[in-house]
Amino acid sequence: MIKVVAMNFVKEEKLDEFISAAQQLVQDTRQKDLGCLRYELLQDVKTPRLLTMLEEWEDQESLNKHMEAKHFKEAVALFADLVEKPGKINLYKTLA
């Protein structure tokens, strides 16, 4: 199992647009991507412009296919104009 934590630092004036696009990505991913066990959008309570995607994938192959999917590539291209700086992405594997 692969877990992903993808943090995004969104421009203040673009927050609503980012949330809308990210919600669509969540919906598309849940419906279309095999091997997706969890895919959700979270907003930091203290820093509302910090939006994080929490993901769980059956395996690396499933995650790789997701990253090649049309809906993912389109969202990433859109997000580029909505964020202050590049996001931070961490991949994890379960040990215990």
C-alpha cells in the first residue's frame, strides 16, 4: 500500500477556485481510478490556504496510472496558476 500526502499552498484570492477544482479531482479519482482506496481533500484549520490531499493506493502501479490519467493532468495544470509555490508531496509505505 502506498500513502500520499500532497500539501498545496494556495493563493488567497484563488482559494475558492482551487477548492472547486480539487473537489472535482477527488470525485473523478474516486470514480475512475482503479486501486484508489482513499482520496480526500483537507483544509488546515489554522492556515486555511493550506490544502492537503490524503491518498491511499493499493500499489505503486495504481498511483502511477492515476498520475497519467487525463483528469489528474488537467487538474495539476490548473493548480499551477492557483498556488503560491510548489507543493510538498510525501509518499509513505506502511511498516506496522
